[in-house]
Amino acid sequence: MPVSALPSHPLARRLLLSLGLVGGTGPGCFWLGGDCDVEPERVTLDLDARPEGDTGATTAEPLVDCPTDQVGIEALAEANETYVDAAGEITLVGQDGRLCTYEYTPFTCCGYGRPYLDPAGRPLQAPTTPDGAWAAGMATPSLEGLSGAQREALARFWEHNARAEHSSVAGFHRFALELLSHGAPPRLLARAQAGAVQELHHARLCFALSGAYAGAPVGPAAMRLGRTAPLSADLVELALWTLRDGAIGETVAAFLAEQAREAATDPVVRATLAVIVRDETEHAELAWATLQWALEEGGLPVVQAVEAALRQVSPPAGREPDLAVPSHGLPAADEEVALAARCLDEVVRPVARALLDRCRLAA
């Protein structure tokens, strides 16, 4: 794609770069990115850290040495209210008293989200229950200056988001099964597994916000997944599902979360949205990379099916009208629909067109 033809929106340009369609990755339609060229990052965790509200009344012996196993490190990171976005192993660099320093490679090279679908193709979500476990250790927003009606609207909004993120945990596991069933490369499978972990973290963040605004804990009840996970029958169906739930759904989710983050003023809400923006952008990159791979493997029939599907794409219907509280992440419903339409025009369609044009030439 010539430089003069590049889309202006930064998210579109990032997606094109991740697909190898700009930036000097060479000719050809398909490129899975090679090894991640990302500098390792370090994080320091306190062995004495406890989540907010934890009085320390526990029978567990305090840690003396820094944990080196993955489960122990993740538990310590959670106690420090830190999310370590690692693509693989986290390595202990050293211990200084009660402080542990770890090194890891961030999962960055490589919203409305990727729900779990029932056999009829309908999004499936768990009902809620008064369960505080999902919000344990999570930060909570300030309620100062909010009216009762605003708190109710915010509780509904963040519960809606939490249930969607919770559904996406199952959605990513189903997606991993799909990739396995079609012989996808390990790079895509690893990123799908990491996506499920990220969606779990999103669900906890959102349940914490919902419970804080509602004044009562809330979490997911049992999710009725059925006896089998719906899997795509062939590469055409995989490509179409990936287009809908990932390339469109995750791209729109990242776009909307970024707009909400810019308008938010509550520090906890802004931090939550920053995590969601980062992760949903990676999920969008994964979806486009999977679509790219399916186009390569399936050839012209997949190209034609995706082109036909794109002609039918329209903005989502949106939420029921409710109060808008942008300072706490809740936009007006009609504004959200308008932003989704803008994302389709400025990001999704240009990226899809660039990918399909290149692939048609190679088919």
C-alpha cells in the first residue's frame, strides 16, 4: 500500500503494520510476523503486599523467598494489584529484601468483543449472583458527586461489560479449539490462550466497578455452556466468524474503550479502560492475523466469502438509552453507536480492503 493511501486513524495503521501490509515487510499477501521484536520489561513486586481491604488475617505463612513458579508469581502480582502482561515465561531477576524483580516479554507484538456463542450462533452470558470473589483485590472508583440514578446506570453498564468480558473467556477457549481443529500455527494458538487470561482480568475489573456503584458485590453465576462448543466446519466459516467476532468485534471494542478512556476522569475507571484498550487492540491484531491465515490457507473461496460478508456489515444497534456519565466511562448510547459506525468507516473497512486487495492479487 503506498504511503499516500494509508488510513489516517492510528488504530488502522497499527493493524496494517501488524499484518505486514505496510512498513517494508516485503511482497506477498501473508505474513505472520516472525519472532516478536520487543524489549523485555521488568516489574518489582512486594512480598508484603496485600489487596485493598485485606487485613492480613490469614493462616498462610508469609513468603520468605520470591516465588519462581508461574502460579506463585501471578498470585504475588495480584496481591500487588499489578497485571503482568507476559507473552511467555516470567523470570526472577533478583530479590532485594522483601522486593522481587521479575523480567518478562510483554504480549504486544503480535471490545464489541468475542463472546461465547451457543449452537444457534447467539451470544451466551452467565447470569449474575452476589459473589464478591471476582472483585477481591480490585481497586474501586470514587462515588463522590454521583447521584443515585447515575450510580444505578453505572452499575448496569459495568455489569453489562463484565458479563460480556466473562463470556469472552469462554469465547477465546472455543476459538483456541477452532484453531486446533483447523491446524493453525502455534503463534496464533498461544495468542488465543493469552486472550482468555486477559478477558478474565477484564471481567474482574468490570465486576468490581459494577459492585462498587451498586453498593453490593456482584459476580457471574454458573454459565450454561451446553455439552459441546460450536466450532466452525471449514475455513470459510472460521474466516466469517473471525471477521464478525474478532476483526470487527474486537476492533470496535478497542476503539470504543479508547474513546471512553479519553473522556473518563475517575482514576480507577481510566486505569481499567487503559488495560482494556491495550488488550482489546491485541485481540483485534490476533483476529486480523487469523483472518489473514485463513485467507492464505483457503484461497479464493475464503476471499469471496469475506468480501460478501463485508458488504453486509452495519453498525450495531447499541444499548438501551440510559444516563450518560462519561467521567466514569459511560457514554451516551447514541454516541456509542456513532463511534462504532466511525470505527467501521475509518478502521475496519480500510484494513479489510487492504488485506483483501493484496490477497486477491496473490490468489
